[in-house]
Amino acid sequence: MPSLSFKSSVSVTHITTATTILSIDDVNFLIDPTFDKKGDFEQQGGFVLTKTDDPALGLEGLPVIHAVLLSHEDHIDNLDTYGRTMLNGRHVFTTPRTSPHAQFKITGTPTQHLPGGECTGFVLESPSFGVNEADGIPNVVYVSGDTVHIPELATELPKKYHVVVAFMNLGKAIAPLPTGPVQITMGGVQAAQLTRDIGAEKMVPLHFESWKHFTESGDDVRAELAADAAVKDKVVWVVPGEKTTVV
């Protein structure tokens, strides 16, 4: 059931891919900063990724950023040259450990991304979020990072947390590995399944545009999420460059 004790405001300004300003009350988190212009980029391992759109905002258009949530630092679509400048002098939360910031507790969550690489998602807790009245577990905001659907997320998250808002990276990205193509992010069907599994009240889809290695476009994602009767009314769609209130 929806948590009546959650009194915080959550808004989001999507910039590109997973790059998003997550504003919770008066604190601005920047997720996976990427600000390079469109073009071809050589990725670790020798293959080239093509970015098809410029970011909706440049560095000069950002508000004060209090902390960065970095899922992983070795993929150009999650951290690029201009994005790295956002790491200077700021609190950065990434693998392999988590740290509290101000009145937030930030915990890493499991992912399954590129084989052999490190990646993390995040759970954000705060005293102002309260606890869910039905089960007494903490209300949280969940950021998936780059991952496919895995049983550990589906079973463990709802045991520990009541997810008020989930930000999920989609696009059904495919990595062209020497051993064959590997899916490394969720598609719309997997995201709908995970939303149901963790009981999220709201889900914000991200990371499904601007790169050629994403095999599901915005139209694909919209159709798949709209087809899930249990999820379609939970989805909050965002427009790049525009601030959207989630709760």
C-alpha cells in the first residue's frame, strides 16, 4: 500500500541516458554524469559506441550539486570526459562501498552488467522518509544502475525496503563481446517485472535513448510498460531538460 508517512518531495530533471538530477527536498544528487556531445566513442575492449543526441543540459545549466551517485566509472555512457569534472571536490558514491551524506543513508545494491566489471545501484534512506505503515520497513528511493533483472533484487529488496520511487535504467543495451552479444540493461518487460517484484509505488524509466547499442527505443519502452496492467499507472515519464515532480 502507498506509504502515508513519506513526506519528502522527489523531483527529477533528466539530462541524457542515466544522467539525471535527483532532487530530494533541498538536496540535489547527480546520477551518472555524462555531458559530452554526440559522436563516436571508443570503449574499453576496443569497440566503438555511438551517441546520437546531445545532452539536454550542459554543465553551465546545472544547479548546485551536493553529491554524485556513480554506478560505474568505466563506461562512456555513464561517465564521460565532461562528466568527470563533476567529481572534483564532491561527495561521490560508487563501488565498492557506501557512505552517509547529511541526513541520507546510501546503500549499494546488486547489479548484473558487463561480465567481469563492477557496477552498483543505490538505495537512499532518510529519517524524513519514515517507515511504511503496513510492514514497518523503511521507505526508500531506489536507483537501479545498469543491470538486468536478477533474482537477488526481486527477493531481497522488498524484504528490507518499501520502495516509494524506483529509477530504472532500460534500453535493453547489448554489448558486442568476443564471445557473442550480451544483454547488459533491462528492457521494458524486465523493468515492469522488477517494479512488480519490489512493490515500487512509482517507477521512472531512464537510459533508453541516445545510444545505438540500445535495442529498445522510447516507443518500445512505452508500449511494453503500457501493456502491463499492474505497472502502467505507476510509471512517471520525464522529458529531457524539464523538471518533473514524482512525489
